Amino acid sequence: MRLLWRSIKAPAYRHRWHERFALYNKEFSSGFLWFHAVSVGEAEALFPLLKQIQLLHPDTKLLITTTTPTGSARVKTVMQDTVTHVYLPYDIPDAISRFMICFKPRLAVMMETEIWPNLFSYCGNHDIPLYIINARLSEKSAKGYQKIAGLCHSALANVKAIAAQTEEDAGRFVIIGADPQKVNNLGNIKFDVEITSSTLAKGLAIKAELFKNRFVWLIASTHKDEEKIFLDSYKILKETIPELLLILVPRHPERFPLVKKLIEKEHLSVVTRTSEELVDNVTDVYLVDTMGELKLMYAAADVAFIGGSMVPTGGHNILEASAVGVPVMFGPFMDNFKEIARGVLVENAALQCQSASDIISSMQLLYQQPEYRMELAKRGKAFVERNQGAIARICSMLKQDI
């Protein structure tokens, strides 16, 4: 019923239900290194680590599980047939047993904040080395887990090691029951983002050929009620920046048609990515109704605003944009990226906007002062580069079980 309910907005949830219960209609090999990433964000952060493992251990078989269809699609697009992929089964004993018996993983690695009592218990009872990497735990989540402290403590007792993103995350895992000897701060692997020279070149080509060298303002990973904020801001900014082009990249694909209707309702001219039409001088908005092209769009932008931060959804990862070398803006709601937001602001490497008026004044400043715009981008890129290295540290931690 839950999957059916979710499929009303995201039809992909109607498919592959059997995998959620570890009921498979084909045979799989066994002896995998198994990694779990909930959705797109976790998967994107995991890919460089997977590729490093494939480089160091080319004969190793990798199993990747996700929870969301968008995460599944991204794994298949990026890793293609170099890995095996299925959905993570529900944490009920018979489903977990079927899953484990089918794939017989010799290593289990969970990304970020995945604590599943039955799964963890199975790993402990069957001597499967279990790790939590890039582990993060918000203060709110920690308080929630403390309410079921006994269950958390017994589950975490089966974990061999926890690689936390920050000292604060490490401390919170200890508070909810992890053994302090097993918890280490190894940094955030999202800093180890891959930006290839071909991505940068393609982005610049898009800016020149498709966007006709307009001044490009990219709004990434937007949520419900955010697009209206930026469409209204665009109308005001257009009066002083006539060559401004707004690019919208909604976070969830099921919202693409809704966002297009909203743009048209605002009486703005829109071109969609899938239409393959060129932008002309009267185009107001370019709607990216595809998945997996965000890095490319960052490379084609003059300024990027990271969505999910003007509404209370916790924010999204700003590091990809900074790594590309585009100046970054974000809103007040960054609960899921507090440390990154704090660090980048301390180093004057991004701009935080508290309101729509802040967005407008910041954009005007960035447009009018190209040298400041370049300096902001330079500082953002340096901030990312200074904090890299988590993948190497995590590889070193895992190597005894690979």
C-alpha cells in the first residue's frame, strides 16, 4: 500500500515490487562487496569510491542497492553493467534472509544514516563485516534514536567500524550506542567529487551554442514552493539584467510537468531540455527535465543557487557546483549540510540568502562585479580541494575485508 501511495506521484514505485521483498525472478552469482545508497545524493557520493575499488580490485564483484527509483536509475546510468543492482529489501527477517542467501555478500557497507536492526543482526550472526561510511547524524535524528536506545545499541554492536563525516557526527553515533573505539572521523566523501575536463568542455559548449552566451542563473534541485520564489525574482532581475536566462532543475522527475505549467502560468517563455530546442533572445526559462546532467549545467552557468534551501527540506549538496568553479548561493535551510555551509561561509566561498530580497540583491552584486564573482568561485573550488581525501581514508579502512 505504501508503494502504491508513493506511485501516485512517482509511477516508478509501481515497478519491481518483488525486489522489496527479496523475491527475484533470475539467478545471481554470490560473494559480492555490497554497498547501499538510499537515493541520488548518496549514490553520486558513492560512485568515486566504487570506481576506485574497481580500479584497485578489477575482479571484485560489486552489488549496489538503493531505496528510491531515482537512485536506481542513476546507478544504472553511471555504473551500467559493471555492477549488479537491486532495491534494498524491507527490514523484515524473511526478506533479509532471502536477500543474504541470494547474494552472499562478503562485505556490507551502508552510506550515511542507515540503521536496520534485522539486517545488522544478520551480518553480526553470520560474520559479515559491516561498515557505515560517510556517516552523518543530525541532532534531531540522534534524539529520535535515543528514544529506542536499546534497539540502536544492539544493532550498532554488529558494526565493525563507522567512518563519520565530522567530529559532531562521530559524537552523536556514540551517544546513540556505538562503541567509541569503532567510530572515527574520516571526512566527507562528497568533497571527492569528480569533475572531468570533458564535462567542463561540454558545459562551456552548451553555454555558447545553446544558451547563446546569455548570463545564466542556474537553480539546482528545487522543491515544491521554491520555483515560484525564483520565477518572481527573475522577473525583477530581468529589468536590470536583460540578458539573464533562468535554468530550473527540479529535484524530482515527477514534478517536471508541474514546473513547466507553473512557468507558463507566470507568462514566461520556457524551453525544455528534452525538446532539444535552442534558446532564443526571448526565452526566459530553460527547464532541465532530465536526470544526471547537473554537473554539465553547472559548467554552463554563471551563477548557481542550490535549492532545497529556501523551503525547510534540509538543503542539498553545494560541493559539486563549487568543484566545477561556479559561484554558489544557497538559502537559510541547510540542516542536512550544516558543517559544509558553516565552513564555506567562514571562508567567504559562497553566499547565503535569507529571503527573496537577499536573492535579488546578491544576484545584482554578482552580475555587476565580475571580479568578485570570479573570486567567490575560486574560493569555493579551493574549499572543496582542501577537504578532499576521505575516499582514500575509507579505502584504507575497508581494504582488510575487500
